[in-house]
Amino acid sequence: MLLVEVLSKGTEKYDMDIKLAYYQKMPSLQAYILVSRKDYLLHVYERHSGGWSFRVVFGKDQHLHLESLIW
């Protein structure tokens, strides 16, 4: 499962802390992406066999490849 959320100023800290910890406990979740509207920025969390990885994708012309969702 892929979950994408758009960050808002009022809930950004909650989404990146509390919700992230909750979502990472969901066995079916393979990727969680937080989208920052103001900065053309993606916070990408992906589940792998050894745990979770994190990366940032910056720029409106960038591409995102999610290995965790390839079957």
C-alpha cells in the first residue's frame, strides 16, 4: 500500500512524528510520502526487508521511483 499526504502548516509536525510512527506499524504499508506544497519537496519513507529508508526528493522536475512497490 502507498500512502500520500499533503502537509499543511498546522499539522506538519504531527504528520511527520505521530502519524509516521503509527503508519510504520501497519504491515501492509510499503511507502509513505509527505508532500510539501511550498517547497516542491517530498519526504519519502519506504519499507524494505531490513526496515525503513528515508530520502528527500527536491524540485518540481524530479522523478520518483519506488522500489518497494515493484512486484
